[in-house]
Amino acid sequence: MTNTKQVCDLCGLDIELSSFTLKTKEGDKAFCCEGCKGIYQLLNEDQILPEPNQN
Ligand SMILES: [Zn+2]
């Protein structure tokens, strides 16, 4: 059984609940909350890949 704990790519906190993820040119990023995801998105706009199932 793998038990790899994910940490937030913005603030570094453990991700306990279902993560908020973003696809970027550098790979998938995971965040602990909507806020961290939003800030990362703002800071790395050019790195974010479009989400095909979000419209
Ligand atoms: Zn965070």
C-alpha cells in the first residue's frame, strides 16, 4: 500500500482532503485549498495548461 502524502505546491502544507490540482507545463501541481491554487494560477499564468473538462 502506497502512502505518499502530497504537499501543497504553494505553501508546503500536507494535503489532507481531495486536492486541488492544476495541469502546468512542468507537470501536475497539487494544492491544499482553492486559495493556494488561485494564487499559484495568478503567479504562473503562462505555465498553466487549459483544463479540457472545465468550461
Ligand atoms: Zn496551500
